Amino acid sequence: MPEPTNPVYPLDFPDPQVLPDGDGYLAIATNGNGMNVQTIHSDNLIEWRQGVDALPSVAPWSSSGKVWAPEIIEWPDGGYRLYYTTKAPDPAWQCVSVATSDTLAGPYVDDSGEPLICEIEEGGSIDASPFIDDDGTAYLYWKNDGNAIGVDTHLKVARLSPDGMAVEGEVTQLFKQDLHWEGHLVEGPAVVKVDGVYHMFYSANDYGSDRYAVGHAVADSALGPFVKDPEPVLSTNEVAAGPGHCQLFLKGGQWWMVYHAWKPGYVGDSLEGRKMWLSRVAFDGAAVTVDPPATELEAP
């Protein structure tokens, strides 16, 4: 095996998620390379090989081209759900849909007749992130895409139906951009529960700049309220610019964060793209420490 280095995947792979898959790992990302949902596979988190499109066809009410921030979760029935952002029929804002598969890597099928969430008057809905609590209750977190129309963005949460195919009950508005480093938006929520504490990681500011960064907030309930840390827990340094849109996963008792970042000097360069990085994460009650981006990586 080659020496582990960051970025662990050197091609454009934005909004990544890594999931254990038997003895190996599956990673998925925003549309690119001719796929709605990009996939790559690895045996060791260091060497990756390209897979096939996890979502060959989007929902019949939508069209390909703007499939963003996909997230997979294993459902209690043994199947899998893929929540993703895609274009609404009219007007063409971004909305959230859900697809299903019997296997982790797919293919996923979405035969829905309408979006799962589509807050047109708030700029649309994006960045859906599922979470299942210890008692089996399922939740969905997301962002209203307010920056698309010049209004506030909020991270939100609602309970999911038992099959994960519908949002049920009241929508709880969690928080908006209100810290100095967050700029004009918050987005990309991801929640994990560690020792009874609900930790939300989220991104803020402009993804196409070196101001993009990852924030952290904690709560005693999946429905909040979440209290933010005043400063980001992951931000630009000399080797990675604009790190963000993260997810977390466990390997051998160690928490890891997967995220994308630009190569310094190439921020916003669509040909260079956003690469996939890994950092270790340590929890201590309500506190968290995320290793800053580093090209030398201790073997996962």
C-alpha cells in the first residue's frame, strides 16, 4: 500500500460521504464525471477506484445536471435510502428527493411523483442529511437555499416517516448565519450522537472561496436547540483551501471526517475541482477537536 497522503482522492469529488461496505468502503459525491451520484471504492481508504453511477435516473419530475450533496443511510428494514438535491420542475429551484436500493452501492431508484421537500418561497431546499436516533426515530436535516434569492438560510429538521419516504410533523428551524465567519449562509448539516451528545457539523460562507469552513454545534436532543461554537473547527490552511461539506464515519473506534477542499491557488477552478480529504476527530463531552488538513496522513 502506498504511503497515506491527503487528498485521498485527487480528482473532483465534492460533498463526499464515506460508508463502510463489507471489508471495504464506498464513497459518494455530487454529480460529475458523467454521473448523477459519483461513486468510488476502496479497501483501505487510501487507494480508490471509480465505480458506476449510484443514481442512473433522477426522479421523473426532475432532470439530471444539478444533483448535489447525496447522502446514503441504511434503513432498519435492511434496505438503503439515498437523499439528494435535484431540480424542481417549475420554477427550477433545487429541491430534495429520496431514492431506494436493496444494496449500499445501488443502483437507487426514485419513482416519486413530487419532491420530498421543496421550499420554493425560501429559495428551494438542499443538503438533506438523514439521522436515526438510538430509539429508532428517524430525522432529516436540511437547508433552505435562501442565498439563491438573497434571503436568510436556516438549517432545519423534521421527523421522517417509518419508511423514510416522507417528512412528518412540524419542521423545526434550528439556526441561521449569525457568526462573523459564516458570511451569507449556513449549509451541509451532518449530525452524530456521541456519549449522549448530539453534535452537528455544518459548513458556512462561500464554497468557492477560501473562507468556506466547518462549524460545530451541540444539543441534548435531535430536534435541538443547537448551540454553536463561536469559531470554525476546520478552516483553510497552507495545504487546503475552503474545506467543507463534511460527513463523519467510524473506523476501529476512531472517528474520521471526510470533506472536500480546493488546492491553494486554484480556489474556484472547476477544472482542478474539489478533492476528498480525511481528518481525525476527537470528542470530549460537548467539545470536539478536528485535525487540520495535512498532506501527511496517519494510516486510517
